[in-house]
Amino acid sequence: MRFAWPAALLALAIIPLLIAAYLWAQRRRRPRAIQHSNVALVRAALGSRKRSWTRHLPLVAILLGLASLAVGAARPTSQMQVPKNRTSIIVALDVSRSMCSIDVDPNRLTAAKKALQEFVDAQDPQTRIGLIAFAGYAEMVAPPSTDRDQLRATLDALPTGRGTAIGAAILRSVDAIASINPQVAPIGPDEVPNPPQEQQFPLPAPNLDKISPPTADPVADVVVLLTDGANTRGVLPMDAAAAAAKRGIRVFPIGFGTTNPTRMACTADQLGSDAYAEGGPYGSGNMAQFLLVDEPTLEGVAKATGASYSPARSGAELAQALGDVPKETILTTQKLELSPAFAALGAMLLLLGVVIASRQRVFP
């Protein structure tokens, strides 16, 4: 325990002075011996009251109260391990048209929504969850909050669109975390390289052996990136992953779908009105669609951010991958101010001393 104003502790010097004054007063009040012919009569007049240690309780309570107030005035602080931030989870969900593939029953998007609904229900009620939907570009459709009803309704109503902007989804997820965590900076306007005019499809596989784990301490908040394809437009995923890694944000990619996709069958609600097809804040590009997961890129994103990649070929495997997302709360050392507690304790002890003294009729 440390003190911001240690000079205030000099007030503790009054304690021994009060004790000395009390002992002096007790000695002066000590009754003198008198002679009387009938001792029994004197005892009867005095009654059965006995002098005991309890008569000192008022002084003890008052002295302890003054000591507590003096310590509180010195503004004591303590270094304690406290939760740095209750874990927040940002779910970035691919809603590209390929999510209508029926290689996962009844189709990928329906199975993904069902698994995510169960994932949301399994989280601590105080865990904030946000939702990013991405196809041609990424949009935060549900800001991080504990409002589960609103999140479920938003998730259930998501339509599909054209394109797959994985890099933009990562950047938008970083901004979502920055909106609730003051220790995380939002994405700067020139922080991420502009996407190439013509992207190569599929993207060149990153060399995993040359990807170094992040050096920044991880924050409690994480991103769950669920996609069934490859980046077709906008910021490159590895560039976006570098921005997340610099902030200590872990991105857990999940590649959803089989290696033998069949035809696509969207419901009327899933077709929507191509709300995400016209490009967005992080750029747009080729309209090519992919039905297969770009696993090398997702593995690179995971390694660059200090996370792990999980493939999911079915709804059951997707539920298992979501269940493996870490839920730990990272602890940090925080300085806590203890003076209010000492002040409250001192006031209570002073009041207790006065009450005890009045009941013992110490005061004339």
C-alpha cells in the first residue's frame, strides 16, 4: 500500500497523546480511601456495579476511528489485479451469395445463422457481442452490446450480396472494438495499403513460415471471422490482419463449407436486394465468386494475429469451432484509491465510540 499524501500520517502522533491524557485523567479520578464505621452500608450504597475493561471501549473506538481518518487523509492506494476488460466478441459473418450453397444442409447461411444463435446464447450475459456483415464490403449491422434480442433479430434478417471483402471485414471489426475499448485505436485513413487495381484470384498463398506472431500484448476483445470463400475485392486480408495485430486484436477465422460445393439455393429473404454489392468504404473490385474457402490466407490471418484457424465442413463442426473461441478475461494491474473506505470506517468507529460512551454514562 502506498500513500499519495504521506505527510497526513503525522496526524497519527495525536494517538499516543490522547492515550497519555486519558491515563492521566483516570489517575486523577481514582477515589481516595475514606474511613467509615459500616463498610457494608457503603457497599450497599455503591451497588453491584463493577469496574472492568469495558469502560475503555469508547476510547478504543474513538482512537481507532481517528487513526483510520488519518490514514484515509494520506490517500492510500493499492496495486491490485482486476479484469482489464470483460471480453467482447465481434462476429464478422460472410453473407456473400455463395453462402447459399446447399453442400451444408439446408444451406450454408442458414446453418451458420443457427450455429451463431446458439453461440450467442452460450455467452455470459455481460459479454458484449457485435455483428459485422460482409459481402462486397463490410458493414457493422449490430454494434457491440449485451442486447441479445436485437442481435438475434439482426442476425436472422441478414440477406446475401455479391463479392467477398474479408480484409474490409477485419478492418471494420477493429473499428467496432475501438468504439468500446479506449485502449484500441481506430483504423487510420492511410494505415492500410490501398488494394491493387486488379487482384489476382485466388490470392497468392502467404508463406506461413515467414509470418511472425504479433508483438503487442493481446486485448481481451476478439474477432470471429466466418467465411466460405476468398477475398474478391477491397483491402487484402493480410494487410488488414497486420493492422489488427498491431493493436493486439486476435482474429479467429473459421472456413465454412465442404470442398465439393453443389448448387446454390437462396430463400427469398436471403436474396434480399444486394445491399452489400455496390462497394463501400474500403473499396470494391472484381465480382468473381468463390465457393471454396481460401484456407492458406485464413491460416495466415490467424497466425499474424496470434489466433488459430478452424475449418468447419458441417453445422456440427461449426458449432464446435465457435465453442473453441477463447472466453478468458485478461487481467491487468490497476491502482485503486482506498481513502473512501478508510474515511467511512473512521466515521463509523467515531460514532460507535460516542454511542458506547453515552450508554455507559461516561459523560456527565
